[in-house]
Amino acid sequence: MIFRKLALASLGAALGATVAFADTTIRVLHVNDNTAAVDLWNKIARDFEAQNKGVKVDIQYLENEAFKAKLPTLLQSEERPSIIYSWGGGVMRAQAKAGFLDDITAEAAPWANTLSATAAKAFQVDGKTVGIPFETGEVGFFYNKKLMDKAGVKAEDIKSWDDFLAAVKKIKAAGITPLVVGAGEKWPIHFYYSYLVMRIGGASALADAAAGKNGGFKGAPFVEAGVRLRELAALEPFQAGYIGTTHTQAEGMFGDGKGAMELMGEWLLDSQASNAADGKGQPIDNIGLLSFPLVPGGKGVATDILGGINGWLVTKNAPKEATAFLKFFSQDKYQRQVAAKGYYIPVVSGTETAIQNPVVKQIANQLAASTYHQNFFDQDLGPSVGRVVNDISAAVAAGEMKPEAAAAAIQDAWDQQ
Amino acid sequence: MATTLASSVETSRRPGGRGWLTILIFLPPALLLFTIFVAMPMGEAAWYSFYNWNGYGRPENFIGLKNYASLIGNHAFTQALLNNFLIIAVSLAIQLPLALGVALIVSKKIRGAVAFRMIFFLPYILADVAAGLIWRFVYDGDYGLVSGMTSLIGAQPVFLLADKNWAFSAVLVVIVWKYFGFHMMLYVAGLQSLDKALLEAAEIDGANAVQRFRHITLPLLGPMIRLSIFFSVVGALQLFDMIVPLTGGGPFDTTNTMVSYLYFFGITRMRVGFGSAVGVVLFLFCVTFALGYRRFFMRDD
Amino acid sequence: MTRWFSQRPRGGLASLAQFAVLVIIAGIVLVPLVATVLGGFKELGDLRANPFGLPKVWVWRNYWDILSGVRYWQMLGNSLVIALLTVFLTLALSSMAAFTFAHLHFFGERFLLSYMLLGLLFPAATAILPLFIKIRDLGLLNSHWGIVLPQTAFALGMGILLLRNAFKQLPGELLDSALMDGCGYFRYFFYITLPLSTPILATVAVIAFVSSWNNYLLPLVVLNSENRYPWTLGLMAYQGEYSTAWQLVLAFITLTILPAIVMFVMAQKYIVAGLTAGAVKG
């Protein structure tokens, strides 16, 4: 009988009754696959636990694609994590509107001024703070210096779209894959479409379209961006089978030296190494960064930057300590370490001076001098429209969809949501 | 399913007091569980399908038949529907004859027949996800077996799953690979219960192998063939697990089935109303088929 | 005599050709599986250069790292708990219901039976979104019960159908004399019906176990925490994390399909009989 009771009790535990190890557990869910950075996060968590008895911080990783697919259902669960990773934008606004986020304005106000103002603003919805940013970044063409030299292409000279197309042809003629892209997951190729829209329609093209100006998403910038993307793809600049490649595979290819350039965010510096066959990838002094070229006649300028501002959102009914942990996390001493190690570019003001890595430094300088910082289109537009932009980017590049139809598809999704 | 509901009344009896108690204790648990998790969700799918709802709060934004209307002419959905029919066609035109042919051989007293049966049945016991991943490796352009073969003859590596013209054919190969063994087993079971004397008598009468197959084996295997068709169609309509690891529905939504379409466009985007409409359409296909099958195929069983 | 007779017309050549066909098909069936197992022993570079052959160096670490970690065992444990609970509940609920439908006559019996058999007409996927909402509203998201209960509910139709037919075939005199002797329905059910029906109960159990063990869609929608994942979800999560390291993914696939293959080899007779008999009688 006792045995049976024991068996039942352990069964109950196995079936997921929450077992309290500590009085409060803060569960943090993220997608960062830079293990060194996550090690530091865990160290911060242990420090926090040491100072706050009875509080446990549990940092959990979910693979990027799985995270995005899971999040809509995850948030509906009673056991949602206390803190979730976020790219801000429309996805975050939709979550706030649905009532899944906590308003932490009051708790964050006393120390919010330690963060970059632009970044802090990116995590407000209707003037209320719902999250704390920790990282900012830039999408650009990272290139392999040796391969560019071998093809006889000078990256510094690529200013316009035509320069870029010429360079692509030259690299291809030298027997090198000009561009690697993980179009299997679609968002990597939507960076091309996004930048083209920004370069053609100007920095605020997306916001304008969302507001219904200039013909909305059916307007000229969105159609022409498709035409240009197809123009590039028609040169067959991507690796074989790019339509099925995942972003990690593509990053690994760049690390293996199998492609001259990749349009990607700053995390590529780490992931090209961790996903390379030898686990080392390209040394940092062989990697250069090229801004997305200007499109002739377009309204955009080279200092309009596409990139993420990533942060943490505090979910509904999270323990009070969650916000306290984020304050602890955002301390200068930790974020300076992040900067010094080059894991990412922190948004705590003043920490950027600690950056050593030359490429990361270049990104930080460009961000500081930027005229506009546009969030990733797929995040900014919200969950359902964002996915459509990703879908059409891949389809247009492959010639599966006409640019006009692609632009109309975005507008349709926008109207339907 | 088509078995008689009213036959063998002789063992059924009017419940006395104890009988009623039995009914009251034995029936409700199953009834309750079934109602909550099968009947109600299906009814609710019909209800939700008239709303534009993201699952938060209650459904309030009534949009009538709009969800259904947007399915008509929707490129990705039409493709998914077409794919479901392609799977059925391949199951009937390729898988079924293959399974039958193999069954005819392995049910003879041939060397290693039992071992062969087990080998052919093996893929069936693997989960679809595992089979899908194994074949994703087989088809991988950089590391896979198919590219390994093309490079042996000096050709370029091929990326079948990234090629919209080939990706779904590649999926179909995996389906046949995984399921023909199950259908073979059905036929083996059918062949074992055949009356051998009939075949021998025919042989003595001078009927050749083809004649014996056409006029005796095939007709007697009728029930098994019908069953095999039934499982091919039902399996095709609910295929999902294999699509996710193989292609994720891509490239360009050319390899979705109705269920994977429902998952990628309904669940991961939390469009509950729209996804429910897809579910209702799928439900109608399933029920129409099941009832039609009963009516036309099971008449004489 | 008959043996000799029936073998006579099969010429050596035809039989050889048939054998060759079997060998070729078996090759096609086995090559992907063997390449998967071997691939798990290779270095990534070796895998690329030589996807078919034996590993240049046998890298046992790929397998050992997985086997010595918690993750693999936790997944299998979760799958086992979910499958056993599903089997138990399916057997219990469907045998009780089938017993009533087989032996007791009451108003609305036919209607209720047809109602319960409706579940055979469509798969769980058709109602997956409302099912998700239901599981959420019941507070069962991210719990194993959120998988076990719906799985059981969808398995009831098949269970009731198979068991009812079997129970009816038990000799009626048994029940008559038992009732005459003052043995109630309950005792009859536990002491006579169930022990006499073990083969068909085993069939129902095999079907419920295999479909639960292999289920992917429902756990995918219901579960969030990786420590509660069954192996199907765990495998996909692993593949997502190590998508650039095929050798590790292949080792992981091999280890996750191993239990199914071992079970199959050990109990092939019952499994084949169970799965095909279930299909035939259903």
C-alpha cells in the first residue's frame, strides 16, 4: 500500500506537477546559441540567487525556429516563462494587446536612464514599458577578405547596387559562391527584401506603408524591391540548394569559407565559428563588413540601418523578482564584460567603449552614427504579416512570384489581421 | 467499423437493478472523455470557423464564411489538397501493386521469407518523424546518400528537397518506403487464409499462374485490397509528422498536406478561426470518404 | 506429396529472379537505416566524403555523449509514461464500455454506440486547434495529462469496436450460468470476460502503445518545457540545435529508434499480429 502511494506520488511528480525547489523560480526563455554569452548569463543568475535567498533563476534555451513556432501557444499556458526573449516590434505589441505582458513602467523607471533611449523606447507599448532591451545590432554584408581578394573585388568600392551586382558577377566568374543564405527558414532572405525597401523608399518606408501612405504595401518601393531582388537572384549568386538551407547551415558555410559574403546580423561573427566544420570558422581579421549598397534613385542613405534591438519581456503574473533580476542583469559591470568579450553590443550607455573586437567596434560606431534604425520587418509587422514577408521574399528571389503579386500579398495579410 | 450493430441479440439482456448499476459505472467515463476531447472540439471547430479569432479571449469577430472563402483559390491550400490526392494516387497505383507483388513472393516457401517480411515491415514501426529525418539526411545535398551517388558518377550534388519540381516526389518515395511493408503484411495475412485446395484444383485443371492469380487469388483477396485502399486513403488524409522534418512544407509551400497546412498557417500563426475552417474541410473529406467507402465497398462484407 | 506437387512448376530460374527482387527491395529499405547508424560513428568530414562506407575512424563519442547525458533518458522516460498511461486508460475505459454494449440492452444503446464510433471517422488533427483551446482552458497545457487524455479519447472508438465484438463471441451460457449463480456483472467482467479476452486486449494495447509512442502533433501543440518532451519532440529539438552536425543528429536518431526496433525484434509476432489484426478487425 505504501509502495503504491509512493508510486503514485512519483507518478504525479513525473506528470509535471510543479515541484518547488525554491520559494520563487524565475524562468527565462531565450534563443541565443552563443554558449559563451549564455555562460555569462548563467553566472549573472547565480550571482542574483546568492544575493536573493529563496529565488531561483532558470535560464532555458529554445532553438530559434522552434521558439517562434512555439511562442503563440506557449504564452497561453499557465506555466509560461517569467521572462521571454523578444525582438520587439509588432509581435511584442500583439502580445501586449492580448494581455500576456506585464506593465513594468514603475519598476523600471528609476534605472531606465542607464539604457540607450532608442533601445528603451523600442520596448514600450503605448508609452508603457513592457520589456528591457539588452542588445542592439546591425544587418550587413559580412565578407571573407581572402575570397574577395582572390576574386579581385574591393569591398570598399562597392557603393551602389550596380557595383554590387558587378562584384557578384566577378566573384562568380572566379569560381567562388558569391553569397550564402539560409533561405530554407526564409527570414535570412527577407533581409535582402527589407534593405531594398529601405534603400528605395527611404528609412521610413515600412512605417509609411503600415500607415497606408504611398499606396501602402502595394506601393512602388515594395514592388521595386522585389524586382531588384529577382535581378540579383537571376545571377544565381547563392549556394546550390539555398532554398532548403537553414540559417545555421549557411552560417557554417561562411565559416568554412564556402562563400564570399553573407547578409546577416552581427551574431554571424559567433555562429560562423560555432557552426563551421572545424568549430573555428574564419578568424576575425579575415572578416569585413560592408553596408548594404544604395539603389540609384532611391530615397535611402547608407546610414539607415536594419537591425535588431533585442530585449526581455516580463510576462503576465511573473514573480515580482523578475524585474529586479532584469535590473541586476543590466548592470554596467556585466554588460561591460559582454562588450569586452564581443558577445554582442549591449545597450547600457557607456559600455560600448569596452568593445575590443574590430568588427563589433565598427558595428557599434555605425550604429552610433546611424540616421535611422529599422527593426527586422518580420518582427515589426507582427506574427502573421511578418511570416508573409518572409514567404514572399524567398518566392520572389526564386522567381516563383511576381513582385507585384508579392507586394499585394503583404497588403492582403495586413488588411486581414 | 462496418460491423453489425444489432446482431447477436441473444447474449444481450434487459438490465435488472445490477445491470443498471453496471451501466452507470462502466459507461460514463468513456462517454465523458470522448465528449470532452473528441465530440466537443469537432463541434467547436465548426463554430470557431466563422470567426476571425487569435485564440485570446472569446471569439467575437464574426465573419461568416470568409475563412472558407479565402481557402478557395488560396494557392498554398490548393497545393496541399492536390498533394493529398497525389499521395492517394501513388498509394493506389504504385504502393498497392508493389505490396501485393511482394506479398505473393514472400508468402511462398522461399528462402528467408520470414526475414524479408520483417525487413519490409521494419520502416512501418519507425515513427514518421524519425523516418522523415533519416530521409532528410538521405536527400541532403551536402552530406546525403543521393548526392553521394551523383558524385560517384561525377555529377553535381543535387538538392532534391530544395527543388520545387522534385521535392514532393521525394516525399512520395519516403511514403512508399515506409508504408508498403504494412500493406504487404495485410496481403500476407489474406493469402495465408486462402483455401490452398482451390488453387491446387485449378492447377490440376490446367490453369496457368496468371489465370490462377486473376480468377482465384485476386477475387479472394478482395476484402484485403479494400482494406488496404481504406488505410492508404485515411493515412494520406492525416499525413503530417513526416512533412515537418523533411521539408517543413517548403519550398514555396509545394509539399504541404492539409494537416501540415493547418499547422503552419493555423497553429503557428494562431489563426484559430482560419485553422478551424481548414479542420472542418478536412473533416468533411474524412467523413465523406468513410461513409462512401462503407456504402460502396463494404456492402457485401 | 502436396508439397512436392505445389513446388514443381516453380523453375529454379523464376525462383531465383524472385529472390533477387526481394534482395534488391530489402537493400533499398535497409540502406538508409544502415547509413544512419554508421553515420553516427563518423566525423563530419568523413560523412561528407563517404556517406555510404564504413567510418574511417569509429567515433564512439557521438553515441556515448548522448547516452551519458540526461536528455536522452528523460525523453524516453516521458514517452514511456505517456504511452503506459494511455494504454492503461484505453484498456480500462474501452473494455468497460464495450462490456456494457456487448451484454446489456438499454434505451439509446445503439445511438450511444454509434456516437462513440464516430471517433473512427476522423483523425485528431482535424480538431487540433479547438483541442488546443480545450486543453488550455482545462489547465492541462504543458502536462502529460494534456496528451494522455485526448489520445485515450481518440483511441476509444477502435478499442470499443474490437472489444465489443470479442466479448460477444464469448459463449453466452457462461454469462447466463454466472448470473444464475448470483455472480454479478462486475465479478463476471473481472473474473471471466477479461481473462478470456487477453489476446484482443493485447491487440488494443499494442495499437494504443505504438500510436502513443510515435505521436508527434499533439505533444507538439501541448508541451512547452523540454524536460517533458517525448522522444519525437526531443528528436526534432535536437535536430534544430545541431542542424549543422549531421553525425550527431544521426547518432541521436539511431538511439531514439533503437527501443522501437528492439521491442519489434523481441515481440515481432505480437506486434505484427496486433497491428494487422487491429486493422483487419477494425
